Amino acid sequence: MSKIGKKPIKISEGVEVKIADGFLEFKGKEGILKLKILEYTSAEIKDGQLIFSVGENKFKQARANWGTMAALARNCALGVSQGFSKSLEIEGIGFRANMEGNTLVLNVGLTHLVKFPAPESIKISVEKSIIKISGPDKHLVGEVAAQIRKIKKPEPYKGTGIRYMGEIIRRKAGKKAITAAQ
């Protein structure tokens, strides 16, 4: 039995859920998300709650899909009502970020400016050295944040680069510090 799959998902006000053609469609103030219903699982809406079941299937994959489907549906319901966000911070002398329309332009010590177009339904905003990524899809917000961070990962000697807000970078001692200690 899946502990996560057994719990019904309460559909909050302002969120519409439809079941059609093997998909769940969530509509809310943040946007619309479609979620494919995984194999061996079934969904139904009762009394303002979304309930998942696997029926008579005894397959291990059926139980795994049950919990996964419930977790994905919770994320969709929360995403269309409140949205998700991630923040990145840029650290380094001369490192800058700004928005040109729907494109993030980064100057992070490379020989050229790096242009990162924002995917549909994702909003990117820049305030000083902080980049904020927000949108209804939790997976897509995390993926975009990871791709932006990958452009200039934080390096361990100076600590410069793009990192998640609050991320701790383990610093290494340089050559001077090592030779002075001996």
C-alpha cells in the first residue's frame, strides 16, 4: 500500500480539475497544467477531493505509480493555485544579469554574453544580483534554475558563480595558504 497514494488530495477553491482521455487537467489562477495518468492507476473526483487507486493490480510497478501519481497531482494542484519559485544569486566582480524582453542575459566572466530564453509559462525576474524563477510547474521551475546555474557553477576557490539562494559552497585553500602552513 502506498502511504502517499491513499491520502485524498483536497481540491482548493479556484482550482478546477477535469479527467479526460487519460489526462488530468488542472486550471487555476497561475495557469493550466496537464498530467498524464500513469499506467495501472485510476483517478476519480468525489466531494471536492481527488482520489487515486490501483484496483486489483498486484504488480510492484502499480504501487509505485500510485504514490508517484498522487505526488505529481499534489504538485500540480499547488502549482496552479500558488505557484513555485526558486532564487539564484550571482557572486563575482563584474558578474551581472538583466532581462531583455523574455530573455535572461548573463555577463558572468565568459568571453561573450550568455542569453537564456525563458520557457513558456516561466517568469524570470532580476533584482540586483538575484535571479527569481517562478511558474506553476514545479519540475520546470527546478529544471530552468538548474540550467541557469550550470552556465557558471560556483567554484570552490573564490566562491564566484551562480548558486541557489542559501547554498553553502565548501571553500578550498589555495596554493599560498597551503605553502604558508608548512
